[in-house]
Amino acid sequence: MTLSIAIAGAAGRMGQALVRAASDDARFQIVGVTERPGASALGVDVGILSGLPAAGISAVEEVHAAAASADVWLDFTTPSATLLALEGLRETSVRAAIIGTTGLSAAQEDQIAEAGKRIAIVRSGNFSLGVNLLAALVRQAATRLGPDWDIEISETHHRRKIDAPSGTALMLGEAAAEGRNVSLAASRLPPHDGVMAARSAGGIGFSVRRGGGVVGDHEVSFLAERERVTLSHQALDRALFADGALAAALWAADKPAGLYSMSDVLAL
């Protein structure tokens, strides 16, 4: 059986990666793609946008037009665009959405959860199998190691990334907080900066680097007085995120309405 999918932001880096991955997999049929209002990619064939042969499908602005015959919607765009798209999907027969958008506020996350009452939504800050396994290991380590172990999360991304810390870093922070049975909001430390920047006990710290074309590096360190444990992941090719998103699409296509994570998809 072929799964019909529609992709948001087809000219973006993740949009192109999704198009290439789906075009190379007989289990998927791309039936529509979108681009932001005024974008030069509007009206351009999706294949051409991704460096492939023409596919006979052009980028449009209207979500309901792109997703009219889609089973699953894939969205790795911006918070405002994602929320508008979820509203536009009301006019379609889309059964599931895969949301990889980062930089969402708590209120916007609540709006996505509300949309999950209508359709199945897989929401994740990272669709990599390795990163989701890393999050499970971080959660376990935080459970086993006491609050006297400091937790520091560092991440590096390309210079064009807008949000900081990354959605993946925050996901790892949430995993660490869950392992300690606390909330990340209550335990997240401010950036270490200034003459009074001594570390507070029991907190979870973040550090961010931006530069070059780094796809994504993440490291979680547990530091005690006499030893240190470090868990890390390096993304070498953006295609790995597209592969994970398509796996999530296959999984979610027949699931009841609800808000799911990659832990559900991978049964972690």
C-alpha cells in the first residue's frame, strides 16, 4: 500500500530532504507541497526544487490544496506556519501529522496538543533513532545518578539555525528532568556569564554554539567531583531526520487521534 503525503516548506533544507527520501521509497507518494507566501519556489516543480527530475507537482501556498488527497502531513517549518497548517488541515482528509518544528512556546505546544484531539500527531524535537535512544539513556542516567551530579547539555548547529537551545537539546533536558522527577522549567539554569556565574546545585545547564554547516551535535555530561559520564550524538547527514520522519508517518497513518512522540514510534 502506498501512503499519500504532503510536505510543508518543500524548498527548505528539511523539506528537500523529505522530498528526496520519499521520492526514493515506493511506499510513499507525494501528492502536494507548500511554500510560504511570496516565496520564489511557489509554482516550481517539487522535483526541480530538490535536485530531482520533474515530478509534476508544484509548490502552492494553500495547505488545503496541497493536502487535499494526503493521508499524512509532514511539517518542519516555523511555529506560526505549523499552527496555521494544522488549522488548514481541518478542510482535508489528513489522518496524521508529523511535526518536527522547533522553537515552539509552551502555549504553541498546547495548541498542537489540542490539534491532537482531531488527528494523530507525532511531535518530536528530533526524528533520529540515535537521538531518541540517547534521550532514553539520559533519562536512565539522571534517574541513577543523584542530584550531586551536575548536568550540562551542549549543542552545535549551523550558523543559519534560528532557535537556541535547539529543540533536541531541550528534549534531552526534558529527559534529564524526567529522570530526576522535576520539571525542566524549574531546574533549567541561566547561561553561565558574568562575574557571579557560579553553578547552582541540582540544575540543568545548556550551552550553545553556532557556526559553519554543522548538521547537529549534542552532548550531555553528568559531572561529579571525581568522575564524569558523557553521552553524545553527531548527525552526519540531514537525511537521517527525513528517514525517521517517514518512519513516523508510516506508524501514525492508522493510529487514533492523539499526541505521540518518537518514543512511541520506536517503542522505547
